[in-house]
Amino acid sequence: MSRRTPGWIVAVCLALGVAQAAETQVLTIVIHGGAGVIAREQLGPDGGAAYREGLNAALDAGYSVLEAGGSSLDAVTAAVRLLEDNPLFNAGRGAVLNHEGEAELDASIMDGRDLRAGAIAGVKHVRNPIDLARRVMEHSPHVLLHGAGAEEFALQQGYTLVPNDYFRTPARKAQLERILRGQTQPKNELVALGTVGAVAVDQRGNVAAATSTGGMADKRWSRIGDSPIIGAGTYADNASCAVSATGHGEFFMRKVVAYDICALMQYKGWSLERAAREVVQKKLKEFGGEGGVIAVDAKGNAVMEFNSPGMFRGVRDSRGRRETAIYDK
């Protein structure tokens, strides 16, 4: 602009430039509802409409937080909480049952701004485990609390505990009974496979991740998987990305899957897509691990990578993308 350009034009141009700069931040949320062997005939004639409806509801709940200017941390909390309340998924109400017929719940959450994290494992009376994991992060000096101690902390934080029967659905009871009798699952019956999770990036470019699960059906000895383990099932760092994993937890823990994806981006300068593919399709697969991840970086790029036959998943962003899926194609 020349020195003769009217001041009001300069002001308008500057304002437009600021607005355009603000608009470059892409809002994104990605969710998953478990990965594994999902036979198409198990979905029924409607193609698993109820599961897709649950995924869509969680997507909308999380995205509405981002759209209103809320934080990625609030967005992933809202999405996971809704999946925990949906008995079709293996988290919260409707979680799988352990060998004794009880639900044992794990969850974790991480804030990419400052690497704060919170997790709980083996709780049996907390309605929404993801809320308690966040409370551990924000109101305790610790990262991971377990079992009775976690529930004592919940009471001190004003939570009302619920009976374990709240989580135990008829479908899960029947599933455990079949396992204990040594029977296989009927081919035409679908029982949700695994963990739920969400990752998001907000208008300030902050990423966050959250994961919640009931673990493995018929688990014994208070087994804990990767979901509440920071770096294995959950990780978030603004310098790289946010990740939530689902699959055979023992493999994900030994391969530190969530952190490994972030590390490849940060130390090797890889794209999110390349890093996720390397870990899930090569490192994890060669090790014998099956499952998948969802991830998002600070620019709003998203991936949903899995090496299992299917993964319940969905993504929504401010570019107009909105989709849910179960299979690769």
C-alpha cells in the first residue's frame, strides 16, 4: 500500500488478515469404538446402524465443544463420556466382565499443552471413568490411581459411586457365560470389541487425547491393559500429536505405541500419516500386535490407522469432513 492509502482501508485489510489467520486453524475430532475381527454378517441387515449412531453422537458432542470455542480437553472428555454411557461399547456401562463377573474399568486423559496426564485403573463403581481420570490429572499430584484407592479419591472429590450392576448388561453376562462354558460367539451376534477413545485439536492449536475401556472379557488377577498407561494407549503433545489406541494391550504396552508415533514425528520430522502407518502396519504387526490408533496433529490433520479387519471410528473437522466407518472399504 502507498502512503496515500486511506487509513480505513489499511484497518480493514489488517482486520481481514487477522481473521484469515485465525481461520487457518482447523478444528478436528477423531473417535474410535474398538478394533478387531468384525464379521459383516454380525452387523445385521442395517449394517450396524446403532453403532454408527453412537459414533455420530459422540462426534457431534465433541465437535460442538470445539465449535463453541472450547478446549480439546473438554471435547475429548465429552465424546468419551458419551461412549461410556452407550452400552454398545466396551467402556463404562456395557463394558466386558472379568472372570468373576464384574466390570473393571480403566481410563486415561492427556493434555498436549503441558503434558499433564491422569489415569485410573481397576475401578468398579465410577460411572464415568474418564471424568475421574481427568480429576486425577487436575486435582492430584499423581498420574495413575488404581482400584480401591482410586475410588477413595473419587469419594473425596465428591463423586457418588454406583453399584457394579450398573455396568453389567445382559449381553455382557451372556458373553461371559459363553466364554466360561468354552463356547464361541454366535456368528450373527455382535458384541462391542474394545476400547473407546477420542483425540482433538482446538482453535488454539492444543491437542488432547482420552481413552476408556473395560479391558478384556474374562480377564483375571486384576489385569490392566494399555488404555490407562500414558505412552502406550494414550499420549498427547502439541509438538507432535495426540493418540488414542485400541487393540491387544500387552503388545501396545511393550511397543509404547502412542508415544512412538509422537516421537517419530518430533525426532524424525515425519508426517502424522507416515508415523502412524510405520507403527501400526510395520512395528506393531511384525511384533504380532493387532489393533489400531486414531491421531490428530496441531494442524488438524487426522489419521485412523488399523491392522485389524475393522475398527469402529469417526472423524469430523471444520473443513467439512464428517464420516464414520467400520471397515477399511
